Amino acid sequence: MDVANPISCVVPSTHGAVLGVLAGTTEPLTGRGVAELTRPHISKSQVSLVLRDLTEQGLVTSTPAGRSKLFALNRDHVAAPVVVAATRLRQELWDRIVARASGWRYPPVGVVVFGSAARGDGDRRSDIDLLVVRPKVVDDEQWQQDLADLSQAVLAWSGNPCEILDRSAGDLAQMAGAGERLLTEIRRDGRFLLGSRSLVPAPARRP
């Protein structure tokens, strides 16, 4: 799955990027406004062609606004729920991770997505990087099996390899004391699926 543009799994064309923009807002946008929000960026001329096609199919509405036109997703269209669901693929992945980890015999204290998947600037080759914070008491064999199962599940759900950073609260404190810069990245960009940001201590400043 393209972590920056998940809808491309379902609509692998400029149509997908345009629909992703329109599904992400309830405010009508000009063609230029749509083009500026596309990721990856699509030229205004290409966006205009896509908007014309989608308008002809009724999936997008077009309203005159002076010399411009304002475009919006027609949420009454039979295809609109499919489009909206496709724009939520990344959130669906996060929800599945939470559901799986919450059902473990020893549920983790925290689960955090970090790296390009969290920032949304990766691609279909990006790893899904997870920090999993273990509880104080675990059966190590069971814990390791649960981590391996989660990694395989994420690969099956998304097509992206899953790399898991398995740490306890004590491990994180040691990393912070050593000034590990990775903790700064996780605190800044991480998506905390389970637990709060306070689980990840800020690294000590190096002299």
C-alpha cells in the first residue's frame, strides 16, 4: 500500500488522487485548489481533465463561482461511500493493529506508528514501523509469538513489511538517557495508537 496515497490501491490513477482530496473535505474547491492538495502532486491541467470526467459521471458536482468553478464530492452518489472508505485505508490499518494487539494475553502498554508511515510521506515500498511497549509482566515466548504474528498480519493487511521495535518502559528510559534521537522523531511524528505520548521520554540533551 502506498502509505502516502492509500486510495491508489483501489484507484491507481490521477482519479484516485483527486477523489482523495475531495473526499477529505466538505468545502468546495477550485481546480487549482484540488491540484495544490494532491499527493503526489498532479498538474492543474491533468486535474481539470479528471474533474471534467468525474463531473460527467455525477460523482463530483461543479458549481460556477465567478470565472472559476467549485468542485465537491457528490456524497449522494452510489459510489461515494466506496470513495470515502478508500480514503480511510490507512486508518483502517491502524484500527486493525489496535484490535489485534488489544486481544493479546499480555496487551502492550503502547503501540506507536513512526517513520514514513506515520508522516504519510512514504510509498508502496515503505515499511510500517511500530514501537510496541511491553508491559511489566509478560511470558516472553508468548510475547515474541504475538509480535511475529502482528508483523505478518500487517504485511497481509497492507502489503508493506512491518518492522517492530520492542521495548519496555525501562528500555525507553535508558534510550532517553543515552540521548537517542529516534525518540525525538517518535514523539514528534508518531501516531500513538495505544497509550499516550508520555510513554516515550524525551532524549537527554547531549553536551
